[in-house]
Amino acid sequence: MIKQVPLKEMIYMFEFVPQAIVALPVDEIVKQFGWDVEKGHDDLDDYFGAAAWLDGVHPFTVMHYRGHPEDTSTIYLPFNIREAEKITHLINRIASELKLPAKKITWQRKDNPEL
């Protein structure tokens, strides 16, 4: 189960790392849930996205930064989640909850675990 929370609040609470790229825009992913897409700016650039908790214990964000390829989104998990197996499991769960077709995940951490 997933529950949206304010993106700015989630970014303040955790340091996030990109763990998967999805060939869909953020708004297309989250509109089915009626979620708000927030805009903001950080040290890197302008972004927009949404944040949620998976099962009430796993925070994640779905974001798009200016300059990234159009019609893509990135799923971010907290920095402290480092094990490739756990990351893969969480990405699969998030993708399932968000109803993302597997073919739309164009990259995930297991493809380059050394990064």
C-alpha cells in the first residue's frame, strides 16, 4: 500500500538516491491516484514530482529534473538503502503499486550495482 506525503517534507527528512528510471512522465504515473505533483528547486536544478510511503515504512519519490530526458521519471530511495537485492525488491514493489509495466522500467540499480 502507498500513501502520498508532501514531496518537500520527504526531501527534508531523507537523502535520496536514484534507483530506477521509468519511461513515463511523473504526472502520468501519479494521476491515477489523484496525487499532487509538486515543483521545487534544490542544489542540482528544478524538479517536479511526488513522494509516498510504501507500506508506511519505506519512503520513496518519483521525480523529474530539468535536463533529464522528456517523458521520463526517476524513482528515488533513501541513501541508507544500499543492498542491491533490497533495492530491487523495493523497486519491484513500488512499480507494482504504481501499476508500472515492467517494460517501462528502462534502468534500475541491479543493472549497474557498482554505481
